[in-house]
Amino acid sequence: TFTAWCNSHLRKAGTQIENIEEDFRDGLKLMLLLEVISGERLAKPERGKMRVHKISNVNKALDFIASKGVKLVSIGAEEIVDGNVKMTLGMIWTIILRFAIQDISVEETSAKEGLLLWCQRKTAPYKNVNIQNFHISWKDGLGFCALIHRHRPELIDYGKLRKDDPLTNLNTAFDVAEKYLDIPKMLDAEDIIGTLRPDEKAIMTYVSCYYHAFSGAQKAETAANRICKVLAVNQENEQLMEDYEKLASDLLEWIRRTIPWLENRAPENTMQAMQQKLEDFRDYRRLHKPPKVQEKCQLEINFNTLQTKLRLSNRPAFMPSEGKMVSDINNAWGGLEQAEKGYEEWLLNEIRRLERLDHLAEKFRQKASIHESWTDGKEAMLQQKDYEIATLSEIKALLKKHEAFESDLAAHQDRVEQIAAIAQELNELDYYDSPSVNARCQKICDQWDNLGALTQKRREALERTEKLLETIDQLYLEYAKRAAPFNNWMEGAMEDLQDTFIVHTIEEIQGLTTAHEQFKATLPDADKERQAILGIHNEVSKIVQTYHVNMAGTNPYTTITPHEINGKWEHVRQLVPRRDQALMEEHARQQQNERLRKQFGAQANVIGPWIQTKMEEIGRISIEMHGTLEDQLNHLRQYEKSIVNYKPKIDQLEGDHQQIQEALIFDNKHTNYTMEHIRVGWEQLLTTIARTINEVENQILTRDAKGISQEQMNEFRASFNHFDRKKTGMMDCEDFRACLISMGYNMGEAEFARIMSIVDPNRLGVVTFQAFIDFMSRETADTDTADQVMASFKILAGDKNYITVDELRRELPPDQAEYCIARMAPYNGRDAVPGALDYMSFSTALYGESDL
């Protein structure tokens, strides 16, 4: 193989060698070989036949090889002159590596790897060919045939070759290469087939001849690679655009569905329904909204990443569909938060209102029932005409009884007014069952007016007959006058002891307890009054029995009996310990509520400052220079991990907050942090760390795409930080001008205005770090342009103004070829042929009209 390779070059000088270990011994043909393959002249050779002359010639050849950067290990002129076959072959292999293989480069690889990658690329479309090395991958001969067919398809009918006939395949390739490609037959087919592992150096030497024979096609391959790269960028960017559009549509639709729900402030009629609304809102804040916060953050990250990629590849900026800009998303999100604002407070106020309404309604029913019970039969009593057949004493009794009734009626006036006041308050608070309350209240008021009228009418009748009647027992009258208020007091006491109460603090329950203790202190005096009233009744009975007065055994002035007084008194005594128990239980509940307040406050006072500290630390990381961008990114991701790991504490606080709400606790003096503060701070913290990570990733992307070294990036960051005087992460116009001057820029107003239009296209008056490094690296960036892509297509098209479908499919990978075919317009020039496509307008469209 090495002999044939040497002769393929020596024949250009009109000579050849027969025996490689003999014919290079005098150094003459060795020097000639080096002159042919290098195109350079060597020193004049020695023509003498002596050993010293031969050694001198070989040394001249070895010195020339060394001058080309080749390190010769253990190869000396004496071994070559003595015909050492191992040293001679080693020297020739070194020459082959240096002059035939070393300069082969495919995708930044070189030498052996580059040659192997070239073979793999060229044979990739062929079935039964899998080039992985320079020995057994070539044994079946299909690899050699595939290389020839890829570049000269007319020389071999590849479809007729069989993998199980390696001898035919190898001989076909060797014969065709020798006859049509001027590549001498360097290998023997039988030797390759009969060897378990063919010689790697021999295969590489022979394959390198194929590479050099087809090197003319490399220009087209380079062009195809450039187009593939550009198309891949475009395909990736289009997918990112589609992903952005879908995510934006989904998020906007969710916001559109959610806002009406949050804006619906129609109250429910029952506590249970309003508490369900509160539970639904908790689920929304805890389960439904957090993923949407992440989606919104991810949407902004995707948008920034896409714009960075488009900018780095000289593509026009991405303009989302109408209504789907990041600003549109932010506006819609602001509308969501505006609708959400105050919703929870409204729910809690509604629950308080319903609780107050339930309490008032129950109080109304109790007072109304007591009043209705008292008025039952009173109209019939006032309408009877018993005085017409009564005796004088009976008339007197009826008159006194009527006076007692009027006293009792007056005592009930306050209750009627209270009932009307409670009904009015229920109406003002929008109580759902107001119609029935109003109807009952109206009935009571109408009845009360009627009772007043009937009372006045009966008094007039009694007074008309009073002149006909005489005295009446003053003791009964005294009994009635004292028994009625005492009875009213007992009824009021029973009402107060059974009255429900609502308190929210320990101080309030302590106030109720104090009032109850004061009431209990009045019981001894009340008992004395009870005994005095019973004493009057006992005295009346004694008088009746003594003087045989015809009183029919009853008190004509009142219906309140001693038995009734004793019964109500006993009831009051039983209600007192029950009230004691209720107050004690409520006191315990308020103590538990205070514990919940302290528990929530203790956690909130830790979590709130922690969130603020993390926000400040992230801000410092984003403007400080500690290590590489990757170090900063790793540092930020560790922060992100620690933040995510903190989430259980937030969830625990949410649980405590739910307990507080379920206990209807509406204030907390132990902390200034509300759950809403914590929620908003947590969401801002998650968004800030994600945005900061994205900014560093975009800086890495920019650094790598623009070829910026870490030292340059540190220089940029140091300059930016120095002139970011307000430490906001942005420079204003004057700071930016001072920064440019410090870096050697000497510009007038017009030039500075031009630079500001680049770094601040939205005219916000500030320059971000991303815009700053984009500007600093713009002039030296090595990026593809529309002209470069157009020139690459022109190479693939063979200098034509159009390219055919077949040419695209032959030179590009299938998916990228079809991508071009689907998007290229037909070529309409006069030299057009069927299937001709306009690659010029397509190249321009890839970069936007501005590149023209």
C-alpha cells in the first residue's frame, strides 16, 4: 500500500519505486517524493555513491519533514540507508500522516477523527454501510463503493451490490478508482477478506486518496453545512414561537375565565354557602393560581430566550400575535390581581354580616315569641264586658286589675321597640328572610296599637262605672303592682341569661363575665323582694279567710300567681350556672384563638424577613462578580433549590392561616405580616430567582454565541457595576455615556444617540446589562448573514441563480431539505427549469427585510 501511494506521487516526476526498503536507501527518490507532495524545493542532493553521500541525502529529507512540525521518533538516516524495513515504513507513514491526512478537518476535528467523520457523513444515506473505524468496517467493500457512488453515481450501479459478496465489491471499487479517479490500487481484495482485522494504516492511506480525489466536493459540503445550521436555528425558533403562542393563549383563557368569578360579589344567604365560597378561594390561591404564576414566569423566560436567540442569529425580533404580547399578559394578570384584591376580605365581611344577621334573627325570634306569648288572649280579655254584671267590689277589682295591666303594658313597650329596632337592622343588613321578619314585626306592632286602643276603651268603661262601685282590697293591688315588675324583671333576667353572644377577644368575654357577676350580686335583694311579694299574697289570703271576703279565691288585679313567681325564680336560679358554664367555655375558646394568633405571628415574623433577605441576596448575586457565569448560575440554582425546599414552611403557615379563618379570627396584634403579604412575597421571590437565572443563562448564551471570554465578561460586568451608581441593575443615559468614555469611546451627540437607539430601542432611558454586553460584542461577532447563506446556496446550485428540488434533497439532510422546499418560492427567471426554486429571496427572508 505504501509503495503504491509513493508511486502515485512519484509518477508525476516520471519515475517510481519497485522495492520500498531498497529504493529509498540513497535518499534521492525520497527527496524527490517530498518535493512532489509538498510543492517545495529541497536542498541539492549529493550524487556520490558512498554511504556518507546517502546518509547526507536521507538527513536532508528527514530535516525537511521535521521543518513541517513533524516529530520523528527513533528514525535515523542510518536505518533508512541500511534498508531497515520497519524504520522505512514508519517514516513513510509519518509522511502520509503529515501531507495526506493531517490537514483533513471536518467540524473542528482533524486528522484521523476528521477523516472518519467525513466517511461517516458521506456514507450515511447508504444501507448496509456503517463506518466506525479504519479496519473491519471496510471488509465488505460497500464503504469504498458508497464513497465513489456518492460523488460519481454514474461510475457504479450501487443497487446491484450485495453485502455477502465482498470480493466483487472490493475489486469493483479498486478498479473504478484506478480507472476513473486516478487512485492506484493500493490494497489487495483477497488480503482484506482473508484478514481478521485489515491493517488500519493501509486503509487510512487508501481512503485519504478518496478524500483528496473528492476534495472539490468539500466546498459544496461546507455550504450545505452552513445552510443546515441556519435552517436548524430557524426551525428551533419557529417551534419556540409556536410554544409561546400556545402558552400565552392558554394563560389568557384561564385569566378570562377566572376574573368574572373573582368579580362576582353576589352574597349568599347562608353561612354554609359563604364558607364554601371562602374554601373555593383558598383552593384557588393554594392549588390553582401558583401553577399559573409559574406559567407566566416561564412565558417571560421563553420570550426573553427567544428574543436573545433571534438577536444572536441576526433574525428580526419576534412579534407575538395581537393581544399576546408579554405586556398584554401582564395587563391581563394585573386585571386578575385587581379582581382578586379585596375578594377574600369581602368574603370574611360577608361571613361576619351573616353571623351578625343569624344572631339578630335569633334575638328577634326570642323577643317576638316572648311578646306574643304575653299578648296571647289580651285582646279577648280587654274586650270582655264582665264589669256589666260585676259587684261593686268586683268593679273596683277590675279597675285595679286594669291599672296593673296598663303598668304591665307600659313595661312591655321597650320590648316592642326593641323588636322593631332589630327588624329595622335586619332590613338594613339585607337579611334574606326580611319579608317574614317584617310581616311578623308588623303584626306585633298592629296588635300593640290595637291593645293600646282596647286598653283605653276598657279604662273608659271601668271609669264610667267606678262611681257605682266602692272599694277594693289594697293588698291585692299592692301585690299586683309589685308582682308585675318583679315578674317582668325575672322574664328579662331569663332572657338575658339565655341570650346568645358573639365575642372575638378575651377582653370581650371578660367583660361579659364581669357583667354576669354583677347580675349575680343582685340576686339576694331580688329574693327579698320575692319573699315580700309572697308575704303580701299570704296576708291577703289571711284577710279573706278571716273576714270571709267574697274574692273567689283569686287576685282580681293580676294573673301572676305565687306559684308562677316561684317557678320563674327557680328557673332563673337554674339558668345562672348554665350561663357560668357557657362563659367559661367561650373564655377557653378565646384563649385557643389567642394561641393561634401567637403561633401564626411567630412563623410569619420569621418567614417574612426570610423572604426579604433572599430577595436582597439574589439582587446582590446578580450584580456581583464571583467566579464565572457558570459559577453564578450554579450559585443561583442552589439558591433556587433552598427556596423551593422552604415551601413546606409556607404550606404550614397556610394551614395555620386556615385554622385562624375557620375560628373567625379577624385581627392579630402579634405580627404585621398577613397571609396575603407572605403569599405575594413568596410569588415575587420565585419569579425573581427564575428571572435572574434566565438572565445569567442568556448572558452565557450571548457569551458563547459572540465568542466572549470569561475575562471579557468580567470586564463588562465590572464596568457596568461601577457605572450602575444607583445599584438598580440598569444604567441611565449619563452613566452609560461615562462608561463608554471610560472604555475609550469618543463620540458626539449624534453618535451617542445612534448607540442609545441600539441599546434602548424602547426609549426607556436605561441600559440593561444584557443590552450592554450585546452592544460591546456586536462589532466582533462571527454570525451568519443573509449574504453568506445566499452564497452557500449558490455553491450548492453550481453558480445558478436558482436551485432544484433534487439538488436540495441530494445536498441537505431530509428534514432540512423538505423545510426549504416547503418555504422557497418558485424561481421565475428566464433561465428557469422545472422544479427551480428561488433561494435568494428565501435567504433574505430568514434574516428579515432589514438585512437587505
